[in-house]
Amino acid sequence: MVACSLGDLEHWQGGKMAKKGITRRGLLGGAAATAAFAALPRSTQAAGRSADVIVIGAGLAGLTAAREIAQAGRSVIVLEARNRVGGRVLNHALGSGGYTELGGMFTGPTQDHIQALATEVGIGTFPTYNTGNNVFVGGGGRREEFPNNTPFGTAPPDPVVAPDIALAVTLLDQMSQSVPVDTPWTSANAEQWDRQTLDSWLRANTSGSDEFMAVTSAATEAIFGSEPRELSLLYTLFYIAASGMLAEMVRQEQISNELANVNTPGFKGSQQQFADLFYQGGSGGSASSNGSFPQYGTGLNALATTINFKADLKSSSEVPANDSKGAGSLTADLNTETHILTYHAEFNDLSGPATAAHFHGPAAVGVNSKPQVIIKAKPVTSPIEGTAKLTPEQEKDLLAGQWYFNVHTAQNPGGEIRGQVEKSE
């Protein structure tokens, strides 16, 4: 095992959380070489900390791994860059005193492990509401109701989006048949598919209309907990292969919803509370005799050091708008301690080669402004990746939603596709 200083990460040990200046992304980036670990700064806090195993990430997978390690009699430290446990399981407080789920919401057929864990830590279940027809509202206020037992499950049989749905499902099902479930990376096209996102593949192989992409986003958010631009095409095909076919996967989601009224798969309390109780060791939150985690108390005082951003790049967002068929997406994260912005942008179907790309601001939606960060890549080709150190004023404007990302071409020198940079979970 490689030894390294842990004092520069947020971490839990013995039920308490501390925070320093390196993010989980920073640690993973340095993990490529043993020398990078040796270069990490050491602190007096880190000097007395050691464990048999270090788990990076306090999502349900990381918590499960750490829990089993502890049950096996080994010591373990869990590192987490956020100020909470749960990962993609997250609840959002409402003004009424209740909450809504922003991450995982319910369980379905075959999800035996998560249901067993819920029982073990004392989390009950309740029926998920699934009564009546689905409602689809398209462009121009077009509205229709439809049952959830269509050939494509909850996907709308709308004449505008249905052809793209049928085409995408057919092609993805065919491609998934060549992906081995146990070793997806050995597929003949693995490297090619892993270089693409689901979003870029859909835009290249369907009409890529705004309505169809909105339906796609709604589907992937429910199934994967992610936007299409955040999903590797290879991972998507692996997921489909593991389910049999995409149509079957959608049907299983429908079955999960139908069974929800019988088997009560929704968790009582919230999925976030489930993660908290899992971390604490069961209902009541005290350390249990089987080696699960001790209670960490009522307050997590550390602040997250990384803020995530996203932008949808469209010609209709330009000022003035243009008729380009180009589209793209941007994801970025800001380390609020180092003030480093790390970004990744993808785009396609431009009128010609990109001539420049910038972050602009300060500007609200519909307003033009000067460049703040100039993308120095030459040539400017998709995907674009890089970093920039922001001034306090730039950081303030970015956090206030006053930046946009702009891709320029010779035909549209003022910008061909643009998107407002907004915070994302």
C-alpha cells in the first residue's frame, strides 16, 4: 500500500470530520504516480492517522466497502471531498418543513442488497405514488396524456419525439449486444465508445432536437442520476447489456413503479437519512458491535471546497441568435480554496472549425460581455479541457451566474453556440 498524508483532505475517522485544502479530484489526479503522494504536504493532524485501508468517496459504494472492511476487523478511513455522506443520494429541504429527493428515490425488482441494508440499519419503506396517466407537454404547449404501459415504458408516444426514441433505442440495443457484461472494456469498440458521451452520440445519430434531448435528459436522470453529457457511451451500453435491452430496462422501471404500490419500495425518512444512518451504524446512530461506523454527531461543519457548474451550448442562446445546427455542453468545477476552475467542453455540427472559445462575463442571459478566460488551445477542437485561476472578482461573478461560455467560428465570429454557466449538484 502507498503511504501518503491524509491531513489535506476532508475525512471521517472516529466519527469526526476535518477539512483541509485538497479535493478528492486532486488526490485522484496525483494517484497516477507514487511520487505525487510523497509530494503532498504533511500536517501535524495527519501525523497520527493511519489505517489498514483508505476508501475514497463516502457514497453508498464507499460506505459499503468501508463497512465490510471494518466488519472484517481492519481499520479504515473514509475520505470525502463534500461535507456530507451519501454521494448521489441527496435530499433537499422544502420550505414547508418536508423535503424532496434529488438523487436515488426508490428500489425495484432485483435490488436485494440495498433493501437488505435498509432492513439492517432500521429504515422502513412506503408506497411510491404511481396512479393515473403520464402527461407530456411539448413545444408550443402541446399536451397529451398516455399510459405507462407503452412499448417504451414511460417514454411519450408523441409524434415529434417518438421517431427519435425508436431510432435511438434500436441502435443502442444493437450496439449493446457486442458489450460483454463482465468485461465491457474488452469490447471491440470500447475505446471509441468510451471517448464519447451519450449526449454527443445522440446528437450525431438522431435529429438532436431540443424536445428529444429534453426527454432523454428526463430518462437518464431517472435511470442513471446523471445528464446524458455526463455519461460515457460505453458505460451506457454496458448498462443496457446488463439489463437485456434498453426497452427491457425501461419496462423494468415501469415494473418497479407498478410494484411500488405492492412492495412499498420507497424509503421512509429520506435516502440521505438512509446514508447517514448507514454511516452511523444503524437506527439511533450509535456504533454497533459488528464494526460499523461510530456516530459522527449532529453537525457537519466543514464546507465543500469544490463547486460544480454546467452549461448547454446552443445557437439560440447567442445574442443575436443564429440558425446554426451546432450544439454542445460544458462541465466545470471550481476549487474555492485554490480558485482554480477546471473545465471540459464538447461541441459538434458547427458551421465550420471553431476559431476561438471563451468564458465571458459579467452578463445575465441575453446580454453580451467581454471575455474573462480565453481558451488557449490551438486548434480549438472538441473536446476542450483546461484550467484557469480566477481573480476574486471573476469568482464572485461566476458564482452569481454571471458568466457564459461561447464558441466562435468564421461564419459566426461573435459566437455560434453559447450557454449560461450555472451551478449543478
